Amino acid sequence: MVNAVLVGCGAMSKAWLEATARIDGLTISGLVDIDQARAEARAAEFGLSSAVVGADLGTVLAQTSPDMVFDVVVPAARRDVALTAFRHGCHLLTEKPLADTPENARDIVDAARDAGRIHAVVQNRRYVSQVRRIRRFIDSGAIGAPTSIHCDFFVAPHFGGFREEMRHVLLLDMAIHTFDAARYLIAGQPKAVYCQEWEPKNSWYEQGSSAIAIFEMAGGAIFTYRGSWCADGERTSWESAWRIVGEQGALTWDGFDDIRAAVRTDERDGILEKQRPVELPPLNPSDRIGGHLGVIQDFVAAVQNGTQPETAGTDNIKSLAMVFGAIESAETGRRIAIEP
Ligand SMILES: NC(=O)c1ccc[n+]([C@@H]2O[C@H](COP(=O)([O-])OP(=O)(O)OC[C@H]3O[C@@H](n4cnc5c(N)ncnc54)[C@H](O)[C@@H]3O)[C@@H](O)[C@H]2O)c1
């Protein structure tokens, strides 16, 4: 049996509590929100009558001594929550982004190391079956080594709340998923980035609803990202629309269910080589999927086994470095080297 306190009982906490209810041996022993009524409402909704409910994380941790903290607060509160969790000897699974600034990210990762606690980030896009299948396909060498990877993300949500006031909102709150997935899919390390943000005339965000970024990856591959959170009409999937180009062929994924791949043949059709479609392998039983449920299950297992989960903060900080590099480039108008 393991116990967890969940902090931040806003919109996303519903998906967390639906997932945690499905994990055997995991008990939610506390619910915290600075707006205590929200924590009380979630306790009632999920029948968590024995959970301690409060407005202050430190107080609830002192009362409950849980094994782990589930952090679902807004990014600006993440550092305080993380340091409080580690001070109380808790392992920490945190929503993305790992932190709201590079300094806070470093502080959190260092504090986890100093406390000897497991710290991981919810990068639930890795736990999408198509993402696992594509990674396996790329690893098989079917289209050769990737030379470029391209993503389009055009969705127009009206969230209200913190996102509409947050600076660099697309890069920090959404593109982190896509950047992390790109790094995962081609097993690539980012080297440098050039990025431009813009605000369309119809934008309902304070700043940074739209961005275009070009990343140079180790080994010479290029990753391009084009995204907007106020692009009405012909929306893409929340997973983005993808094209991965390899030395012998290419793969496209619409971000929903349509994945196609083709490789060149030795036969010419005029100036073009004839292409041969290639099937992607089905999901492998060892592929870990399930979105939030999959990430939380892996985290709980890592705590029980004393292992590091796939989305450990020490690795995830490399995806976050892509975000902060893109933000710095957008602010300075320069190409920014991304430190390993
Ligand atoms: N992984 C995903 O797919 C996904 C999807 C949506 C949101 N998120 C992330 O989840 C996090 C929360 O997003 P949301 O949409 O639920 O936001 P939200 O604003 O609906 O909820 C955040 C909650 O945190 C509470 N809070 C803020 N500071 C606090 C503090 N110091 N102590 C306790 N409670 C505090 C607020 O009162 C609020 O109830 C964000 O980091 C967001 O990026 C992830």
C-alpha cells in the first residue's frame, strides 16, 4: 500500500483522480488547494471521505506523512510545492511543465537529488499508443536514420484561467509535450534553436499564443515546430500532425489514427523513385501506454521498486531546455545554443 497527497484541485485533478482510483494499492490520503472548497468538492466527488482536506500543503503533509505528492498546481506554484514535498520526505510526480523558469527547474531537480527522492513529470504524450509504435518503427531502421522531424499544432481552445495571462503560453504550457515527444521519437538531443512568437490579431491570450521554432538536433537532424493556440478552423490533433523524414523514406501521422510510411525503391518513374508503402508494427505488449494512468502507474511502481521512471526530472529537464531555449530565442531574436 502507498499513500499520496494530491495538491491542486482544479480542472486537471479530475483526470488524475479518475486514474488513481484505478490503481490497486494506492490511497489518496489528502487533498490540498489554496481554494479549499475545490479540494472539498473533489473529495466529495470521488468519495474520498477519509482524506485530509486542507489549503496548505505543508500542514496536510505533516498530518498524513504520505509516500508521495501528486502536484497538479499551476506552473508558477510548482517550485514551492516541490520543495515542500521534498522537505517532508515525499517522492513527487508533477504535472508538466517541470517548472516555470530554468532556475526553478534546476532548483527542483537539485532538491530531489539532495533529498534522495524520486521526481518525475507527467509527459502523458509518450504514453500514447501511436507514439510508442512510431518510436519502435523508427528504431527498427525501416525509413533509415531520421534527418528531419516536423510538427504542426493548430487548435483554438478557450481555457480561461491562468493560460490567458501567462507569458509564452504556447511554448511553456503546450509545446513542452510536442518537444518532449519529438526528442523521444527520434531519440535526439537538442543542440540549438531559433524561434519566433507572434500574436495573431484575433488572439485572446496575453502573450505567446503562437510560435514557430527550428531546432538543430545532435547528429544533424532538424526539428521544426509550427503552432498556434488561437487558430480557428481545420484544427489539428492535440498530439500535433507529424512528418518524420529518414534517409530511405518518411512517415506521416495526423495525430489521430492515421499513420502512413513509405520507402524508396530502386525503380524510377521519371525523375522520381517509386515509393513502396510500409506497414507499422502493432503495439508491442511491453509498450507502456494509457496517458495519465500509465504515467502514474509507472511512477508508483518506480517508488515501490526504487527505480527511476522514464520521465524522471533529470531527463525531462532536457525537454524543458528546448522550451526555455525557444523562449530566449523569441525574446532576443537570436539562435540559442541549448546546453546539455
Ligand atoms: N498533462 C496534460 O495533458 C495536462 C493537461 C492540462 C493541464 N495540465 C497541467 O496541469 C496543471 C494544472 O492545470 P489546470 O488546468 O488543472 O489548472 P487550474 O487552474 O484549473 O487548477 C490549478 C489549481 O491549483 C491550485 N493552486 C495554485 N497554487 C496552489 C498552491 N500553492 N497550493 C495549492 N493549490 C494551488 C489553484 O487554486 C487551482 O485550483 C498545469 O501545470 C497544466 O499545465 C496538464
